Amino acid sequence: MGHYEILETLCAAGGPSGFEANVVSTAAELMRPVVSEVSVDRLGNVIGVCRCGKRNAKRLLLDAHLDEIGLIVTGIEEGFLRFASIGGVDPRMLPARELTILAKPKPLFGVVACLPPHVQTAADHDKSVSIEDLRVDVGMTQTEAEKAIPIGTPMVYRESCFRLAGDLVCGKALDDRSCFTVLLRTARLLMETNLDVDLYIMGSVREEVSGTGAIVGTNGINPDWCVATDVTFGITPGLSEDEVPCKLHGGPAIGVGPNMTWSLTERMTAKAKELGIPFQLEVMEGHTGTNGWHMQTCLEGIPTSVVSLPLKYMHSPIEVVSLEDMENMARLLAAFVRDMGKEMG
């Protein structure tokens, strides 16, 4: 399977923070052909291992989170669902949006209700509606909805992903399933490599609400080094290069700042230059907004690097990434892994 086919499979699996079981199961199956061991820890992180076969080998952990932003049902009024957000949902994206309701035994579909423009006031045209005032229409009576959709049922955007022109892919949950796809590709690029470290690949949970998945997973693995992979803001209309320094087709963005261990940042940039892999530097002067922020302080402290994939329209149903950037990011990570024990041990 190529990048697009894997993305299509992962993005179709609904998995908002705290409800990731479906996408974790999908990720585990995609991981099995490229690693030697796959397990799911107590919190729900899926973890693959490529062992080098050396006694007391050092451990390198690559992480990408699997959860997505979503919604959760808080009540039912006349058959319409009230809801709250899971993670950073933009209310402006919601009116008239199609949703997948992750009900059991099978998902249902709904739409976020909206007023037609013909009946809106002038004031309505110029304001967004708060989440508290929105409702989801599932086409049911009050009794039917109460029976089929319990309070606490999660919901996600219905869209999976689709191609735009060139090598661009658009869809929901590309944050951060695009980076998990990159990690699968990294593992495949290393299949014929004699590793000198044990390589751990983690699809972590709950990043969008707390980062606890990465914390629990990192503590359990006890790595010597960590690399957190996530998406970063790509230049779009309305954002200048001064505001957002990264762009699609510019290659992976290597994080530079106090959250990142300088020796790992140097190694990452050196490998990119050595192999002629295009890359961008992203200055992260404080909290990176990634799992790297949490991983660096696990246990006694772990040297950590952050590498990001440029993405447009973050936390929307129409996020956009470049397949070329994904391939270059995988090539960079594979180069970073090779000879890690010899060069950094």
C-alpha cells in the first residue's frame, strides 16, 4: 500500500481522543508487516518494535498520535443531539457539516443543523454559532434517539480523505495520521537495514486533549531517545511567511528550540544535508504543542527531537498534506535511525 491508500484506511477509522480503539486496531494491522512485534498498552497506545538483536541495545522511540478531534453527545432535545467538543474543534466549521456518530453496534450519520440564509437576520450573517447552540439532526424522534445514541457517544467528521491535484491529499484526521503513515514508511525503508538500536514505533492516544498517551507509552518503553512527529502549520492564503515559516513541498520541518535536544537537532539536519533531502527549520521557542513536550520529561528526562509535516487548514475536515513531503520525512527519519547506536551511543 502506498501513502495515499494507508491514509485513506486510517482516516476512515473514527477515533477521537479517548475513543481510539477502532483506529488503534487498524493501525496495528497496518504495522504488522513492517515490525517484528506489535502490542497495545493499558492506555491504548499501539507499539511496534524492530529489534536489532544486540544485547542491552539502546532504544529509540518514534511517535505519532492516532487520535483526532471530535465531538461528544451531552444531551438530546426533541430528537436533536446536543454536544461538546473533544480537542480543538473550530465552531465555524460545524454548521451543515456531515458527522459520523460512533454508536454501537454500528455507526450512524447525522448533520449539524443550520438556518437557511433566507431566514437569517443581518446579525446572523456576521457571527458564528457557539457549540452550545448547535444541534445534530439524526432524523430520529426523542425516543428513538435516546435508545440508539447514549449520552457520551463520540462523533467525528464524516469525510475520510481524497486527492487534490498533483500530490496533495485532503481530508480529516491527517493530523496526525499522516505522520503515523510516515512512520510505517520509515519502518519499511529500514527492513533491509542492520539496526544497532531497538526501534520502537508508537501510535499514541489522547494527544489532542492531554498528551497522556505519549507519557504512559514513553514511561513504559524507557527509551534512550525520542522523536515526536506531528503536523505543523503550512502557508495558506491569509498567512504570510513571517507568520508561518513552513510550506508544503518544502520538506519536513525540523524543530529548533528549548524543547528539542540540540545534539538530536544537529543530527537530523546533518542527515538531511548529507542525503540532499529538502527540509525546513521551525523555531519553537516554547511549548511545541506536540507530544515531544511531554516525552522529554518522562522518567529522568529523555533527549527528544521534534519533526513536523507541513499541513494546511489544521483541525478542519479539509486538512491538506503533500505526499512528497511525507516521503521525504520518512527518508529523513530512516537516515536518522541508521547507525544511531554507533554515532550517538
